[in-house]
Amino acid sequence: MTAPLADLLARRIAVAGPIGLDVFMAECLGHPEHGYYVTRDPLGAAGDFVTAPEISQMFGELVGLWLVDRWQAQGAPAPFHLVELGPGRGTLMADALRAARLVPAFAAAATLHLVEASPVLRRRQAETLAGHQPRWHDSLDTVPAGPLFVVANEFFDALPIRQFQRTEAGWVERLVTWDDGFRLILGPGPASLVPEAVRAAPVGAIAEVCPAGLTLAAELGRRIRADGGAALVIDYGPAESAPGDSFQAVRGHQPVDPFAAPGQADLTAHVDFAALARAAAGTGVGVSGPVRQGAFLQALGIDQRCAHLGAASPDRAADLAADRDRLTAPDAMGTLFKVLALHPSGDQPPGFPP
Ligand code: SAH
């Protein structure tokens, strides 16, 4: 079997030298012909991983009600931009818009914008969200100015990271080279990117930085501060910046070597929520959280919603409760997954303790 992306990357390294992990990750996920997201729908039981909205409709419904609540709290601006970053199959947004029918003026005032790199998933989103006339974007940059209400679930974890390692001589970058296979070597700095909070870690420690994530968090903050709105970022990762190597690959629901088959596995890293919060707060926007996903969903009423759905279809009650537990239990998604909100400063969004 030929491995076109591996060959391309190996030739590039042979000619131009080792590449940053961010470049490796971006090519594996987004190469226009051979990238992981470009060539498939990775979600679901037959795919490589399952996300919260694919587990239960309750997830998107509660996110939708949160967005409606924030929109009303700001005086129901009309028109406004309803934005999802990395919408996958469109399931979260479809569930959110169904729940939002409680307040018909919300969808009436919304223009739907989907930031999606994958042509395969764009087709899928067009089916799921037919009737809502979505507009697609390669990045947030082309979403027009104006009030924006944003959700991003398992999006930031897919943004390329750089890794640094503390050596006797200070922090240096870990780079990807190739000799009979891809492997990491130590290159030069710049150490200035290593977050303050982990700079004192011992020799051998690894630090991760996600430049694209920090840039995006700051851009969301700038826009919300200028035009109003709110953003909900949901993903897996620690609440506090900490050293550690979280670069990981998943294929067929199993962890695999991220360097073994470029373009064939989903590559992600833990989201450094403290770093995102700092980047956003620097723009003057209000920041709430991160809180644990379990606590957030419970505060928004997932138990009541689960009981209500179960009462309406008693034969599904046990499955609904199991799905609810998967989203909220500490040993499932309840603790590793965090929720961060950006909003006008002074706002008190539901789901976040004051
Ligand atoms: N939010 C969805 C899907 C999560 S998977 C869910 O919860 O089910 C990550 C999503 O982000 C996919 O839709 C993927 O195609 C998209 N994506 C990943 N990297 C991207 C990038 N750099 N630009 C735009 N979309 C990206």
C-alpha cells in the first residue's frame, strides 16, 4: 500500500529539514488531498471517535438553550451571527436549533455560519441543517462583523500544537524528522512561547502551545467585546496549564502511534483552558470557567431533561440515563471535558458559578 502523505512529508523533511509538530499535525489533518478530515467522516460507531452531540440530543439542546438565554440577556440583537466552529455532522446545531424553537425570534434573527475545513463534513452538514441556509467558512476571519453567538465542541483539540522540552540548556522545540520513519528530535527555541506557569518545570518536562487556538480565543474575545455575543468552548484538557505530552492519535476508537500513518488517524492534543482564558481575557472580554462538563450540564438541567424524555418514551429511559451518565460522570466525559465561556464583562452566564 502506498502512503502518499507520508512520502510527501518525508521528502519535504529531506529537502527542507525537520518540521514543527504544528506543521506535521496541520498536514496530517488538513492536507487538501490526503488529510484526515478532508478524506472522511471520522465520527460515529463506524468511524474513529464519538462526540457528545453524537451520544445524546440532550447535549445540543442544552447548548442551544444556553445560547438563547445569552442572546435574550443582551437584548435579543437582530440580526446576529450564529456560529459553530467544527460542526462535525451538524448534530449539535440541529439539536440546538430545535430546542431554540421555544423562542422563535432567535432563529428568525440568526444567520448560520459554519466554520468547517472538511468537504465531506460540509456535505453532511448541508443535509442535517437543510432549511437553515448555512454559510460555510474556512475560518472565523470571513464571518462578517456583528453580534455573534458561537459554539465549539471538540474543535480546539484539533488545532495544531507545538511542543517544547526543558533541557539542561533551557527550553527547546521538539521537531519531527524522518529516517526510516517519523520521530521527534530536539531543535532550537524559541522558549518565549512556553507558558509562564510551566517554565519552571524540571529538565525533561514537555510543554505544549497551540498558537492557532490562542489566536482564535483572542479573536473571539475581540469580536464579542466589540459587537456583543458569547462563545462556548467545550473540549478535553486541564483547567490549569501543566507540563506534559498530550499529543495523541485515535483510529477505530483505539489509541495509535501518531507518527505511524499520517492522514489515517485523528490527531489531537489536550486544550490548555487556562492559556485560552488568558488569551481571551487580554482583549477585555469577560471569561467564565473553565468548569467541568458534568457540572455544567447538571447546572443547565440535564437530569430534568433526561427525566422528561424518559417519561415521554419509557422504553428509552434506561438508554437516556446511560447517555446522560456518559456525558456527566467523572469517569466518563464529566471531568476531563471542560467548558469555557466568553461574554461581555459583567455578565453571569448560567452553568458557571459566580
Ligand atoms: N463539533 C463536532 C465535531 C468535532 S470533530 C462534534 O462535536 O461532533 C472536529 C471538527 O472540526 C470536524 O468538523 C472537523 O472537520 C473540524 N475541523 C478540524 N480542524 C479544523 C480547522 N482547522 N478548520 C476548520 N474545521 C476544522
